[in-house]
Amino acid sequence: MNLRESPVHFDERNVRAANSPTPSCHRTCGEALVTLLENYGVQYVFGIPGVHTVELYRGLARSSMRHVTPRHEQGAGFMADGYARVTGKPGVCFIITGPGMTNIATAMAQAYADSIPMLVISSVNARGQLGGGNGRLHELPSQRDVFDGLAAFSHTVLDAAELPQVLARAFAVFESARPRPVHIEIPLDVIVSPASAVTASPAMRPAKPAAHPAALAAAVELLADARRPLILAGGGAAHAAIELREIAERLQAPVALTTNAKGLLPSGQPLLIGSTQSLPQTRAMIREADVVLAVGTELGETDYDVFFDGGFSIPGQLIRIDIDAQQVMRNGHPDVAIVSDSREALSALSTRLHECPVRPAAPDWGAARVAAVREAIIAGCDAAMRSQQHLIDTIVGTLPDVIIAGDSTSPVYAGNFLHDAPAPRSWFNSSTGYGTLGYGLPAAIGAKLAASERPVVCLIGDGGLQFTLPELASAVEARVPVIVLLWNNFGYGEIRKYMAQRDISPVGVDIYTPDFAALASAFGCAAERVDDPQALDEALRRALTRAVPTVIEVREADWFARVPS
């Protein structure tokens, strides 16, 4: 049996019946779920229908929500992730019991690591079969327990009446707490159970937590007296760009951004250090700071210690702002801990700082020091990194409003250090946090659905693209004209270099590389190959005119030969 195809034949009468309005007195739990999601403002559902989920789809066709079918449940999760990163709203997935859930696990883990809102709704075996171990179709010993560690919470709906409350809990997490995936599983017998009494109205969401006045006062006292203040901002502050900039300019405080925070200060802003917290020049500056304000950042390894040398430290006084009370106490002991939504806290800090005298920053601090640090970093970059930065500069120069969704690939690593995004939520990738491969293409599809008016580029390597290559078909089917910029180094190039640096004979990294142009054409996409900035500029402009995805291949050796630095 094909696990995702129903063995039941639906004739034309059944199809008409399934898409006809169901009287509220006969509404099932599955139908009530669709109505509730619609009323919560959900626009897209990502999923692959199967024998255990078809009842979740009853009524979906007559709703305002659009269904997008990936070619693998991991793709569904990554599409939901890309949509959420652009909009700040949860991406929603309908996932089948068992293999569908284990397939989406990697995407959930990436979203969990990066604090991305994602609602995964799955089926599960009937209530009387849970934990039975009788070899039922798609059976796991405890599906909920498997996914509890990849979600803010995982809940089994044992009665249709629970549905409004559990969705209210989920949206409270997405909007008023640290956003992470939520998993809701509905047993097969509950999906079809009567739900005529279930309310279709969304619950009132709780307000975002605000900072305690005493903590704000302590933070203002430290910041107002600082001679060398410095700000470290992460993805948790992505919605607080105005407030962050106000504080930075008031204090003349240099700002370093994590990958997920790029764009909080725009390119060219004099106080913007960039995203170079793992490099010696920026680390030295952080060590010299007398007060560091860390907002919405884990201070985690993949943003502050990507070379794994343990050299990052904050000797000065530390103020931390985070919506997660536990995270405030990880990766550094704060002198002032503010548990709050970042925008709420920064807005309150900004108001108080404008109402009190602020000690002038040291004369060798601020914009002048940032310029010197940035100049030293650029001078220390090798030719390969500068060449890859030229690639990204060409993309942004041709497409100023572009969203770049990246994978774990060499140009993305370069961009994480050197690229300054023009606005928040315009640069994100899977090389931080969980660090998976294959993310870029489906995430770009989700991003393009979220922002159809903006160009979206997937920046991905040949190894990573082969993880989720079939999602090109999903993009064609969904009429999503993403641009796939393929960096082809014929294998797992970064791991090949990593092995060579450790005197390990390369094994398993020189993989077979197919003809990507032929494959792209077979999927219904346009395909081009370029090897210099002018050709790339022209190819990007042509891609904008197409209604189908475009795959633009750049071969690493050819690009390096023509763009040495």
C-alpha cells in the first residue's frame, strides 16, 4: 500500500459531497479545525494527504486557505519555516502519522533551534490503539513522546472539545512567548467525531510580557554611565529594529548582529559592526566594552564561536533581554536580567534613556572604532571569501528588495560574516542553530509565498540541493517563481576542506553530480549557467520575467577564476 494514497475510490458524487458545505450540526473535528485555523488568520497549509489525514482535509477546499503539496514532509516543514521567518507568523503543516512525522522531524528541529513558530498538526492512531504495539499502520510506541523534545509542547487531542483550547495555547506560544514549533496530534477516531458544539472563534491572545520597572531602572543606570557600551542583538529582536537603532544612536553603541538579526541596522549604518562575533577583531572590541546589552540572542556557539575555539567572552557588565527566562541565564551570567519581549523592553529603555543624562562615549569608541574593525576584517579575508561576497553583492545590487534563503554552503558562510542585509527577515539560512542541509529550496518557496511581491533567491550548494531537489516540482506546481542560485563545487566542498585541514584522506565527499540544467528543465523550470557578475546580473533580470522557477548554476572554479577577489 502506498502510505500516502487512499485505497478508497471517490466517485464524482463523493467528490461533490466532500466539497459541499457541511451543516454545523454535522461538522466533524477535522472540519472544525479547518474553520478555527482560518479564523486565526492562517493562509497556507503545507502537507501531503494520506490515508490517516484525509479527514483533516474535509472542508479545506472551500476555505480561504491555500494548500501547498511538497514532495517530502521535510520540505513541508522547511516551507513553513521560510514562510514564518518572513512573516513572523506560524507556518502550518498537516502531517500523516508515523513516517510523515519522522520525515518532518529535521525541519522541526531547525525551527526549534532558531525559535521559529511552526504548527504541526498530525493524525495518530485511534485512541484505543495508542501504545498497543499491535503493528498498526504508521504506529509508533508513543508519537507524542518522540516529538515532545522538538516542540514547545506536543499534545494529543482526546476529545474534539479540547481543540479550541489547545489551539489557543499554541498561538499564545507563537505570539506571546518564545516562538517554537507546536505539535498537535489528533487520533483517527477523534478527527471524525462530531464537533457541532466546538467554537470556531479564535481565543484572545495574551499580551507580550513587558519588562519589570526595577530591572529597567538598573539597566538604564548601567547604560547611561557607560563609556564603551556595545549591543549584541539576535533574531529575538527581529521585530524591534526601530527601538534598537534609537538606543544604539543615543549611546553611540556599536552593534553586532547574529545571522537571524541581519538587517536590524541597515547596511552602511556607521554603528553596525556586522556579524563577525567569531573573529578576533570583533571579539577584542567586545572585550573592551564596559557594558554589553544582549537582546534576543542565545549567545550561542553558531553565532559567537563558529570556529569552536572557545575564545568568545564578555568581561564587562552584561544586560540581557530575552522573552525566555531560562535563556537569560544560559551562556553568560547577567548583571541585569530582563525577561520581556524585546520590543517592549527596548522601547521602555529608549524612553528612559532619552529622559536622563547619558555620559558621552569614549572618543575612540562608536562609529570610528567600528570603521576600523570592519576595515581590519575585510583586509583579513581571503580571496575566496571576497569573491563569494562579490556574488552576494551582485544579487543584492540587481535585486535590492531580495530575500535570500540560504543553505549550508560556502557562499552562505561568507555572507553570514560579510553581508549586511538591508532590512530584517531578508537573510536567513540553515547554517546556524541546528545546521541542516537541504533547507534552502523549500524555505525559499515558503518565503516567496509569504512575500510574492519580492524577489526570493535560494542560495544553495550542489550537495544540499540534492537533499530536496524534488521540491522544484512543488514550486512549479504552486506557481512560485523562486530563483535558485546553485553554487556547484562538485561535492561536499566544505567538508572536503575540513578533512584536508585535519590530514584526513577525503572519503564520501566527492559525490556524483548530475546535470542540474537538464534536471531543472525536466521539472519545468528555466535553467542557465553563469560564471561572472555581469552574466549573473543578466540572468537574474531574466528570471524576474518568468512565471516558473529559474535555476542559475555557478561553478565555483569558474567563478573564482573570473572573480578572484
